[in-house]
Amino acid sequence: MKKAILVLQDGLVFEGTSFGAEGERIGEVVFNTSITGYQEILTDPSYKGQMVVMTYTEIGNYGVNEEDIESRGGPKVEGFIVKEYTEYPSNWRSERPLGEYLKEYGIPAIQGIDTRALTRHLRTFGSQMGILSTVDLSVESLYSKIKDHPGIGEMDLVSEVTTQSPFHWVEGLWRWPEPEETSIEAPHVVVYDFGVKLSILRCLRDAGFRVTVLPATTPAEAVLEIQPDGVLLSNGPGNPEAVRYGIENTKRLIGKVPLFGICLGHQILGLAMGGRTYKLKFGHHGGNHPVMDLETGHVEITSQNHNYCVDIESLKGQVVLTHRNLYDGTEEGMRHVELPIFSVQYHPEAGPGPNDSRHLFRRFREMVELRGVEPPTS
């Protein structure tokens, strides 16, 4: 197998072999603790600009298929890093090997490195930029390319993953027997696509919504002209402060329509209300994070994928804290004290991960059915 090299911004080097496409990519290196679900992780638009390290050792053993994707257009990661790649998958749903899939979409991947050592390094020193190459095998050359990289904090990555035109979504969650079709009288929700996962759209349909997905730059006035019953602010990649158009449009929606924010949408909502966000040392990426609902006392195991958090204290008086991560105590949910607005930092749709939090989509439906706020008087 062809040699591949990963060089981090602080000079740490890992040498292994390639099982993806030939080439060279730069991205922020983060680790994911999920045991399964690598295809969903690869196609999650929230990973745009990042290279993912899987902490589970054996990857690729069940192959890939066209049903388990989380976005259109193939993987969104910049690179993929594993301990051991299984070239010959064994699963009745498999359509082709993972390596073949990555090659088709031009994603470089490296195997045969000590992913435990890499993960411990990232936990100690934080997520950082890295360069993965199969074409330039000179450590000195690769380090010179990466050492002065400014990072992805100022990049508008949402513009690279959002839909370019509106579309309606009709597919629900898979189950047997097939669910009934959603009524044409069902409440209509608009999704701001900052990098939405398809599982979010499926969960909205399953909750009984009619769903329209709009580009991230759609003006708030155009959204209100549609007269939706609710608006969902989706997940997505990068620093929320770089998505100025999303923040400004959200400001103009507050008080006009019920709002539900997920992950990046949660962060954008916090900024739109005048709050602050901050970056975590190495982020939360995985399907096993315990989160407590502070209003019920229930603990849910959640799927997470974020590098930034909302400082709820910066919104004191406007919102109440609703969820807290039990691993590190970070704040992961909020509810407006007066308006029909709530949001969470984690992923209630999972994909991959447990389904403990899917009830939040039903909560959104219940909130929308109350018809939200009264229309403003002139």
C-alpha cells in the first residue's frame, strides 16, 4: 500500500499507509469516539474543514452504502485517520469498500498509525491544523506548508456546504411498516441549511412537519413571506461568528416565528440574541456524551459534533439554561424566557448515535402548534 504522512502544526509526525485518494489536504484534526457510524460521520457537513481521527481501532468492516449518508455530494471531511482499515467488508447492506468510496470523492485517508497516541496528544494540546499527504513525503516540506496556516476560525465554511437552491423534503425515518404520508395541512417548517444533516430532515418529517430547506443566505424577509409555522436553524461547520448573514437573518426572525436551533444553529441563535460563544480545547465529537435535562432531571446519552459553545451567562435575563454536559459541565441547551425559542448544542437526530433526544422534534411540533407569538401590530 502507498505511504501516507500526517504532520500536525506543532510538528508531531505520523507515518502510515494510504487507503483513500492520492493527494494532499489541510484541515483541523479532531477525534471522534463513536464505535460505528463512520459513513454518517464522513458525510456530516459539520466536519467541513476538518480531518477526523476515529478512536475505535477497526474501521471499514461493514463497508458503505447509499442509504446511510448524511448529506448530498459525498464525504465532507478533508481527510480520514484510522488505526486499522478493513479492506474486505462483510455486511449484507454493504455496496462497496470504504476505501473505494473515499477514492471516488478524492478524500485522502491514512491507516496504521497509533490513533491512541494521536488522540491523547489532541486532548492534551488541543485540536490543531494538520496536513495529510500521499504525494509529498518530505516531513520538512509538509511542515513548512502547515506551520503558518491561520486555521479555519475565520473561514465561512457554511457557504461551501449549504444548498444552492430551495427544495422540499419528503422522506421520513426508516421503519417497518412505512409511516403514513404527512397531511398537506401539517405545520410547515423552514430549515435554514447551514450544513443540515439529512437525519434532521427525516426527524422533522417523522414529527409530522412539511419541510422546506432554504440556502443559508436566504433573507429573513423571504422566509417570512413563506409564512412558515416554524424555523429550524441547522447544524453546520466552523466558527459561528464567521456566519454573519446567518446571525443577521436570525435577529430579524426572533419574535416573528417559533425557532429551534441545533448545534451551529444553537450558536448562531445565541449570537443573534447578543450573547457570546467560545471555542473548546478539543471539542465534543462522538455518540456517547451524557447530558442532563435540567428541567426534568433526565439524563440522555447524546450524539455530539461541535468545537464551539454558547456562553449562556452572556444571555442572562433572556434565556434559561436547560441542558448540561455531564462530562465537562459545559452548557448545552437554552430556552427563551418569553418567546417560543429553544435550542441545543448536541444532535437530537443522532446519525450515528443513540435516539434518546429525538423527542425534541416532537417538542418543536408542540411549540409550533401553539401558533407561536402574536403577529406584530403596526
